[in-house]
Amino acid sequence: MKRGKNKSDLKKYASEVQLKESFQSPPFDILVVKVLSLQVPEKQPMHFAMQVVFYDQLILDEVVTSLWARELTNEEIIAQGVMNYDPSDYEKISLFADTPLKVTIQPLTTKETNVSPVLNSKSNESQHKRLDTEFLKTTTNMSSCNVDILPMFLDTDEMYVRVRMHPETQTSVLNAISFDNLPLLTIKLSVDRNELNAKHHDILSEANYLKITLVGCYNLPIPYNKDFVYTAATKATLTNETNNNVIKFNEGYKSPKRFSDTNFYPKWETVRYYENVYSESSEKFNCKLENFQNDANIDFEKYLTESSRHNTIIWASFHRTLLLKETELRMCDFLRQYHWPLELRISGSTDYCFMASLDLFKLLYPGEDTVRLVVPLQWFDEVTMKEKCDCDPLLAFNEQAPSTTSSFRKSSKMTDSVRTSKTDTRSQMPTGSDDSCAFVIIEVALQRPFKKPVTPPQISQQEIKEMLKEMEAQPCQRECTGRGQKVKDWQNTVKMAANALRRIPFYGSADFCTFDRQLGSTRTRVEILTSLCEEAAIYVNNNFVTKDFLQSEKTFEELLMMAHACLVRIASDTLLGVDDWPKMDPIIRAARHARHFQDTHHALELYFQSVAQNTRNADRWRELATCLRDLDQDWADICLDKSLMLNPRHPLTLLSKGCMVFKKDPDAAEPFFLGILYFQPFWLVGLVAANAFYIHRENFQIADAVLDFLKKTQTQGLSEQLKIPRAWENELGDWWDSTPLRPGMSLYYDTADLLLRIRAIKLAEVCLAQALIRTGECPEYFHLLALCCRLKGNVNDALCNIQKGIEKFGEISYLRTLEAECYYTQNNSQAYSASFEKAGTGSGSYSILLSMLSRSTEHCRPVLVELLRRQPSAYAWMALAEYWITSTKEEAKNAPQWRGETPAVSNAIACAVEALKIDKQAGRAWALLARFVKPSARKLYCKQMAISCGYSWVNERAPSRPSQCHRLGKALRECRCKICNNFIL
């Protein structure tokens, strides 16, 4: 027979199990509640049964003795209780935030006191049980209070609370008790934090919390009915798997008399719902009607009067939830894209389902921590809620309270079908009792704002006076005796001068660069940077020494005119202000260079890298979409949708998206052009683009209305320009030489230029047609028309338009450079060399580098050096490096052997290093370093970098018959000559 375990063995086994379990349990923090005193107006001491409950956990259940209200408390501990909790359980602590500490007292009768004379004696257990039983049977004269102890779980170690306890049963006005005669409770709260939970303590100390207060619903379609059940629900963040929680406001009640919707004590919804007891909080809801955000322009003041209370339901309660740092960031991202949901359901003989979307975007502003909203109610629509609030229905059908009528005792399928049919019939009806809509009043508040307010430092008047004294210590006297004329209205003068600058003819980049170099070290440079427009211009007129570097009077006049141009521009920036653009990201700058040199694949690699680092930057997604349009329209559309989602009101994004949709479905593009009219009513180029769209759609009435509004905007001086320039190293820069758009020209030319830069060729052609009708032919017309043909791939048509423009208006530089590029695309070397000779020096980097193919070696270096001084890029540096290698090959054959590196090789390596400073992924620069660096380790490293950057490595020697475009590397991928086809880039 097998012997079983005896009692001692069982005890030993049980103790081992307990030790093992206690060892594996997580470390707990301890909340300690100490009752110090209970003061009542009665002079005779009384015994009270006291219970302290928090989150359904009984912390304290003892009998205490009261003091007289006028007696001094000695702060002795008359009762004490503890509660253990796990600070690593963030979900439970988030629920703690929605629950107060509830203290309840009940006086014991004389009969109960005599039965148990020694209340705290352990030997009298039977009498104590009988006393507890009698206490539970009676519920009269009970008083309670709620204490908010959330700070104890976050960052507060100790807290003293003195609070008046209110009776749980409401009494008449005649039997009301004065506030001073209510029991006064003094308790001490402390937390014993375990050192093993230090990491969780730091996380909780940085936590924020969200409070949602629902005041009530007004102007409902039916009056209040006690047989109906009114339930509201919204969403709250919660640290769990779904990251959210549905919170409900149950048991809406009829609006009490003399209830103030802007001045009341809100109730703890969790306490009010689960136990119908005294549940008011200690913080008052107090605001003015002007503080409410009323985006729907509801006349809500008339519904807050006593005469309009029949269709009003009041909750006047709140829910609260904890926001950890990660949850806070997640909520900020949600509020940028969606609204916050609210759902209201009325269950009774008839079902009513409403929904509302709360716009909480104001909470993302610096320093904002409270949003009070008046939100209209709509009939419930699951699709609309998913679209606006990105959530499913908050209240399921099986969560409805059972109705008293028999019609509601049906299956869930019948309920769904009935509700669907009723919703369809009500979808066109107003949600309110009158012709207007029903609405709710709600407040969403944070403990602290998501973003701290930024307050600039205050500079006192004394500090300003001291600074002025230092500046005026040595006044500079100047004689103003030149041809300048003093004008009182400085701003108008500068504006007129800035507009006149565009009419100044262009004399070539070489002369301008000579002028800039010679002024760089003179006093005039100081005058330009430190003086105002009139004083600096007079100084140039009177004191400029021309004999040191000028040879003719014509050159002096030209130099003086350009000096005035620079002075007026700098004075304009000084007086009118300049946008403080942030420093350009090196990756995005290199990507723009690659796109401007038609190296599209390399540009895409850099754009993808920039977008991966700035996923929330709408401008980066839009620029990537512009680059992708030349390769894949579908991917470009996806990237543009992402940009539109991040910033739906940017004018350039709306225009780009509208033009892209216009290619596929012109009818679907209309909302985007309407968005431009609504959001940017003073942007002239956007108005002209919308006018061209409606002209193409043959909706001439709207097109004329847009044109009339444009003229009115110009007349009133309300026009605005888009703050995105179309120059080198900017988003809207491109490979061709810019069309000189002069003041006074038709706005259709300006709009066509912008549309071509975002590849909206169809609308650009409409704009050019309108410009031709209104102003006739001009060089700019032929240039933009040729660009339309060239971007569509019709090179022959582009050449035809260019030659026609040259025949009518003579030799024009930007027409010749575009002609040379077209010939280069056709691999006609003699023709594009002749075009570049006639064009002279182009203004764009791509045109200048392209012209190097037709220049002799001795003329390449000064042009490249000048280009690098004005518009440095990795492509220009590598062209200069290739010059150093190719120009000294013949000299190296006859020259004696160098022991180390030749000067040409050193210069080429230096150029490659400068190219890598601009573009770290320049494969041709790494390849050049791999050819000429000495140590083998560096050579292998540079070779691997060249391969990883897209440079297909064939061999270390250059091809025996390099083509002319070999110098430019990956910039000119469109060459189709036999040599370039064999040369792999």
C-alpha cells in the first residue's frame, strides 16, 4: 500500500508553492491611506463606520471616533489601510485615472455602540460581525466624498486632503445642512515606491492625461422620456493591444431646473453609472459662451434657456484617461489626420442613432490644453464615421438597453434591418426638433499642452536705450549731393524699383561676374550691406573710382546700372523683409542637382532617402512625385496623394494633383481647382490655372467669372505670389534656361511656365493659346511652346517652333540653348555645336555643361570655374576634374616623369573630394578616387563605394575612344551615339 503525504508534508509543500509564487510575482508599490481626523458639529464624540474604496478594492473598513468641529486635531492616525498595485501595468493605471478614491461614513446608533463596547477588540468577533450586518442593512445618514488621487500614481509621494463629506441622499431645502456643518475629513496619502520599478516611475512621471466632459445634448428630435435609454460613447486612448478604449456616458437625464451649462461641478461618470451615489468632482466646469468653438455657426444660446429644455438631455459628467509619451505622440498623429468620434443612441419605442466628429486640431497648437466645442449631430453613417474618424461604430447593437415594449424583443438581424430602413428615410431629415440640427456641448482638456508655449525673451526699455547709445556713439556723417532724389514714401519707392529691375536687359554672365568680383573688396560692398537704398546709390554715383579697372564710358554705365540693381534688391529685402528659409538639406540639394541634370534615376535614389528620413514632410513627397512623373505616373500619383494627405491645403500640391487627375479624368479634377479658388483666392497664377481648366472644359461662364475676380484682385492690390521660387537649387528649378518673364506680360505666360515645371503640359498649352490671342507672338511664346513639344518627346516640332521664333525675333540666348539640347538629343553634333556658338554663354548649369562638349579645352576651364563659383554642383566639379585629366595628357607624354602625383591629378582628386561634399553618392567621383589614390585599402574602399552608388565598374582604364559626353558622366544619359552605347555608366 502506497503511503500518502501527512499533514506536515502538505504544509511544507504549500509553503514552498507560496514562496515560489511570491518570488515570481512582480514588485509592487504600496498606496497608504491614513485617516487623521473626522470633525462633526456635534460636541459629543460619535462612532462612524468608515469605508475607503478605490477601483472596487476595499482599502479600509473600520470604525472611527469623531471630534468636535472646534477641537484642534493632533493628527493622530485613527485608521489606516493599504493597497498594492503594479506600476508596470500601464493599462490598469490608465483605468485608475478614471476612478476617484471614494470615502463613505455612516453614524452608528447608541444601541449598536452598547452591543459592542470595545469595537477594536479582536476577542469580540461575533459581536463585531453582528454590528457589520446591522450596518449593511441600514443606509440612512450616509455621507461620502470623492478624492482625485491620480497624482499619487504619477509623481507625487505624499498628499494631505481636507474635504467636506456630503450626504448621499438629497434633502429638501428646509432640511439642507450648512456647508460648515458637514463632516470634515482629514486624510494623508502616501506611496511607498519599490526601487525595482524605477524605470516605470520615470515613465509615469512624464505622463499626461486627457479629460472628456460631456455636458449634454440639445434640440433633440423628441422630448425627454423616462422610458427611453440615452447612451453616448466616444473613444479614449488606452495602453493595450488596440491602443484605444470605448468610454460610455450612460443614463442621460432630464435637464434640472436652474442648471447652468457653463457653471457646474461635473460628475465622475464611472461612479455615477455603477453606483447611483454622490459623484461630483472637486473641479468646477466654468466658462463663458464666447469660449466655445462653434465651427458650424449654431445659434446655441437660444437652446440653453429654460423655455427650450424639453428636448435636452444632460450628462454633466466626465471620463479621464492616461497618456503616456508614446500614446501622446500617437494621438498627435491621429489628430492631424482625423476627427475624434462621438456616438449617441436613444433606445425606446423608436431607435435614434446619431454621430458627431470633434475637431481637436487646436490641441496641437503650442500652449493649448482645452477645447470646448459645440458640435452638430448627424444621422449615424458607418462609412462617414470610418472616413472622418477612422473607427468602427462605438456602440454595438447588442449593447442597447432592453426596451419596455415588445417590439424590441426581436432578433439582432431584424433590428439591423429595421434600423437600416429607418436611417435611409431619415438621412434627408434634420436631426433637430426644428429645421436646424441637434448638437452636443463637450469639453476635451489636457493636464498640460502637447506643445509648450514659446515666449520670446522680453527686452526692457533700458536695454534698448543702452544698445542705441552704443550704436550712436560714433555717428557717420554723409553728404547727399548726388543725383538721388529724396522720397518720403520709402516702401512704394522700393517696390517700384524692384519691379523695374526685371526690365533691365541682360548683358551676359561674364560681365556681371567681373562686376561682382571687383566690388567684393571695396567700400561699396560695405555700403550695400549696411546702408539704405538712397544713401548707397548716392555714394556709388559720387565716389566710385572707375579709372582703376574701367577702360570705357560704356562699361562704366553698364557697371553703374548693375550696381544700382544690386542696391535696390538689397534695400528691398531690408525694408520689405525676406522669408527666413531654413538651411537646405544636403540630400535634397543633391537630388535637385541630379534632376536638373536629367539624371533621373540618381535623383530618385536621393529623394527616396530624403523621404525615408522625413516621412511627415509633405513637400518632400510632392517633390518626389514631380521627379517620378517622367518615369511612372502611377507611383507619382501615390506620392502626391501622400503629400495631399499630410498637407491638404498647400496650393502647389492642389495644383499638381489637379493637373495629374486632369490627364486621366478632367471631370474628377474639378474639386482640386475649386480648392485652389477657396483656399488661395489671391494667388494669381492659381486663378489663371483654374481659368484655363474651365476654358478647356468649355465652361466659359465660370472661366469668365474667375477672370473677373482676378482683375478685381489685381485692382485692389490683394494679389499674392507663391513662396516657392523657380530658380536653381529650388523645388521648381529645371534643366532648361528659364524664360525671362517681364513685368506687364500676360499672366498666362507665367502660369504656363509653372505648369511646365510640374509637367502639366495640356493646361500649359491652353494658357499659351490664350496668351497668343491676347498679346500676340513674342520670344517667350515660342520658347514655352517649344518646351511643350520637347517635354512631350516631339523634338522635331520643338525645333520648328524655335527656328520660327529666331527668324522673327533674332538671336536669343535661351532659344539657342534649347535648340542645342534638341540637336543633342538627336545626336547631331555639328548642329548643337553651331547652336551653342550662336547662343554664347548660357545661364543654366545644364546648358553650360552641355556646351563644354563643343568647346576647345583651353576655353573650358574659365567657364567651369565661373560656373562653380555661381552654381556649384557635383556634376560641375566632376567636369572640372575630367578637364584636368584630359587637358594634360599630351603634356604628360613629353614631360619628365613625376616621382609623386602630377599637379593635374592632384587637382582632379581635389575636385572629386569637393563633389563628394555636395553629393556623397556621386559614383563618378568615387570611381576617379579609385583610379588615383595610392594605398590599396583606400582604393578598394573607393571602388566599392563607386559600385554601391550606381557606377557600373568595367575596368580601371578609360575606354580607348571616349565620346565627348564622357566628361559629363551620368548627366547626359540620353545620348544614343555608338560610343556612348558601349560605354556603361
